Amino acid sequence: MKKIILVLLLSLALITSFQTRTVSFSEPMEDSNELRLEDMLMLMLTPYIEKDLNSYYYSKIFKDVSPHVTPWKIEVIETRRVNDFRGFILQITFEIEPTDGGQYIPLGKDRMTYEISDGPDVKLINHIHLKTYKYPPE
């Protein structure tokens, strides 16, 4: 009888452990210092992102719509320092789905890398357009 109860408890513990580990870490479930800092950075980069998206790609494809960036639709892929430890030339790479700004209909998907340095100086160093969505969607 003790073995059966032990097996049931272990099974329940494994199932519970497995379920909690399958939660997506890309979509946080609660606030944190890291999340607030990331959100602040995205808010500060949004004007640069919108300007670059419009001037490099979307103005040629969509004549009546300019891309709009919603900070919660930016996924940080990588951050790194360009120079030594505690050097203040940093790069951030992220994927973004710009929208039309009105109905928040996604226009496409892009991967962008910015270099941020003292000044502050924000410079786009790489832009890869990954996908163009049909607009307006059917």
C-alpha cells in the first residue's frame, strides 16, 4: 500500500513539474526588474525603429500605411557588449512585427540589430526583413 501511494505521489510531482516547465519564458507571467528595464529600452528605441522600418523597406511596399511599433511586440533575441567587460558600446538584436497603427494589423516581420553607445548614439547596423504579410488580410 505504501508503494502505491509513493508511486502516485511521485507521478503527481513529475506531472506538476513537467507542466510548470512547459510555460513559455518568452512571455513573462509577472513583472520584474529585468522586464521593466527591457520595456524602458524598447520605449526609448521605438522612434528609431519606426523611422528605420519606414525608410528602409515598408515605404516601398505600403504606400498608404507607415509601420507602427508596439513595444510589447518586440522580442529581444540577443544583447552583447562590443568591447570589453563594462564597455559602453552595446548591441541589441530583436525581432519585431510592425503593425499599421490603426487596427494593429501586422505588416511583416523583421530582425534588427542596433548599436547603442555613449551620447546616446543609436545606430542601426543590421536589418533583415524576414516576412511580408498580405495587407489587408482576408
